[in-house]
Amino acid sequence: MCSHYHGLQQREHYRRHFGVEPPAELGRHDLWPGYAGVFIRRRPDGEAGAEVAAPAEAVNGLFGLVPHWSPDTTITRFTYNARSESVGRKPSFRDAWRRAQHCIIAAETFFEPDWRSGRAVPTCIRRQDGAPMGFAGLWSSWTSPKGDLVLSYTLLTIPAADHPLLRLMHKPSDEKRMVVILPDDAYGPWLTASAGQSQGFMRAFPADQLRASVPGGHLS
């Protein structure tokens, strides 16, 4: 599971790598559940005028999906990851999944604990080529008791017991999971995919295209 990542802060990378204009506020760099970050979504129907060329947009939202029925935003402490195997059945995520409210979370790195030494060693994982990562996620909107519209998002995860790198993370007794890192050529298709096509994107990113660094050295 992933509860900690660094959000993309370079504005030009949003334009060049994801094809969207970054929002005025890029949110926090160091992101944990409940913090405000940036996600990319297909522009909702009716919002794109004739003068708008880009079909996608980057917007601010809370890390941790807030379903429409939630009484407040404290639920983000539990909804920052959505398991791909059960996302369509879980009350917190099923509406966003069935409506194909797909999004991409632009990131520089994410963090997982390496427990092979018998203690948790914070480990930073990034792309081997240094390019930004795009995590597959779901987004939702919630109206607060005061009438404010709040956007939020969650990261989709898949099993990682067979992944050469991510299986090394977390305690040996813990379930091994990883975020869905989309290939570059899947960004557009993911944002426009139907609900029935969603599971086809739930694939592991190749380990040899990732690099893990720890204090004082590298894992790979």
C-alpha cells in the first residue's frame, strides 16, 4: 500500500509529460492521506468550451477519496488506496469505479518501508529514467455541510508478491501490494476508458524500469 509520495512540482513536466496545464496551486510536495495534492482527469462533460483544446485537466484534491455520503473528510485516513480486486464492491469506491472516474496522480517518487534488515528502512522508489510517474487512480466530488465542493482521489493498487522489487517492501508477514504505475502511452487511454475496460490497466510496472534508493546506497 502507498500512503506517502512526492507530488510533481515542475510545471513544465505537467505540460510536456502529461499534456495538461498545471493548476495555479500545486499543493504539497510531501503528500500523506488528507493532504491536498494534484490529480489529472478527463474534463467533465459540459466544461470544455470551444476554446478549450485539452481534453484533460489538472486539478487540486484531497489525497484519500471522500465518497458523496461521507459526513466529513476524516475518511481520507482510510481511503487513500483502493484494491483493484474489490474496488467495484467497496462502498467508498464503487460509485467512482462504476462511473469510470479515472484519474492520474502525477508523482516524482513514492515511499515504502524495506524490512529485510529487521527494521523499517524508508525507501524511495522512482522511475529509472528519471521521468515523472503517473499513478492510476479514481476521483470523486463531495459537498461539505457548508456547501463547498471538495474533490478527492485514491491510488489503485494490485498484488505485488511476485514483483521483483515491490515484494521486498513491508514486513514479511504483510500482504505485498503496489500502486499501479501507468506506462506513458496509457495516460490517454486510461482517462477515457469505460468501467468495463478498467481492469485491463491493472498491471505491474516492470521492476527493471524502477529504482529504489535508501540512505547510504541503492537497492536497485
